[in-house]
Amino acid sequence: MTTAWTPAEFEQQLRAMGRYYHIHHPFQQMMYAGKLTPEQLRGWAANRFYYQVTIPRKDAALLFNCPDREVRRVWIQRILDHDGGSATDHVSDGGIEAWLRLGEACGVPREELLDQRHVLPGVRFAVDAYINFVHHADWREGVCSSLTELFAPTAHRQRLQSWPDHYPWIDNAGLQYFRNRLTEAHRDVDHGLALTLQHFTTYEQQQRALQILKFKLDVLWAMLDAMYLAYVQHMPPYFNLEEAAHA
């Protein structure tokens, strides 16, 4: 039998998965280098919004599966952080509203974000795969899948540092989402990581946790693959079957 890692060793293995985080994707590298066009940046904001509005539904599915009241009492804050309400203290009234303002600052009308007309099939498929996983998985596996938040503060800091210089046409107030998440993500990581270290204690369970985290990392990477194909390589998001039949 293979010996399980200690909690410290296991945490190190989880954090090492950051090498697969989407900040290393070519689309994100273009973003940080200031090489995205306004159209490409708007496409990113519109497609990423589909992920943002799905997150509280994902968290609600996890809560439904979780029998532990103490976990639920803490985890529910994630839904409030995104949906807003009296329990939040952000001027943007939650992450979804903050992202709507970000999209508007990038030049995407609010109604076009809300009706999801710009969401690419590949992005929709990847995000839906994530929520379906959490819906059907054990709640502890759902918690583990959230650990991409270990790496999120780096992405938020990079955007806050690079966007004002590279994309000065974007109103700085529209970047409030990233500022909010610098605080929220650290809090969420502390809770999610503690639960994962507590419940994944055997070698087999720890290997499963790494597989789950890799799946979530793949979801984020696949979203950017779809955007790169559509907005950088200008490939159509799907085949027109009528045109294909006459080709």
C-alpha cells in the first residue's frame, strides 16, 4: 500500500497543479501583454460571464449535496458574494453585478451579457460540464473542484496591474470585480483547502483529489481554447450544416 502524503505534502501537491492554470494559456498571455483587441477583450468578458453566473448555481448544488450544517453555513457566503444582497458589503452588490459593470466598461451592453448571445458553444459545454460534475459528485469532491481558487489571486493581480496601462479605454471602476475577489478568494481558499486536507487522507483519495482539480483546470483551459479559436484564429464556433452539405 502506498503511503499517503502528510497534510503539508498534500497541500504542496495541490499547489503544484498551478502549472496547469489558465494564466499560462496563450489567450491570457496575450491579455497580460496588452495584445488583445477591444473585440477580443469584449469576447472574453461576455463568455466569462457565463461562467460567473453559473458559479452560484454550482455552489447551490454543492450545498444540496452537503449534509454538514457547519460547512453549509460557511459555504453559503460564496452564493451571496456572487448574487449580492444585504449580507454583502461590496458597492457592486455581488460578483455578478460587478462583472456586468466590467463587461459594460469593456463595451459589451448589459443586455447582451444577460441574454448570453455571445457565449461560444465550447465555453457553454465546458461550464456546463463543471456544474454537472458538482451536481452529481460527492460534496467533498465538489469542494475539491473549487481549489482552482488557489491560483486565482495571481490572475486578478495581473489584470489589475496590466489593464490600466494596456487598455486605458476601460473605466477603472469596471475593475472592481478583481479587487473584490482578492479578498474573497483568499477566504474561500482557506475554507476549501482545509476541508480537502481533512477529508482526502488516504493515498487513493489524494490521487482522486488531484484528478478532480485537474478536471477543473481543464474546464478553464477549454474555455480559453474556444475563445482563442473564435477571436484570435477567427474560426467559426460551429459548422453551418447547410453550407457544409454544399461544399
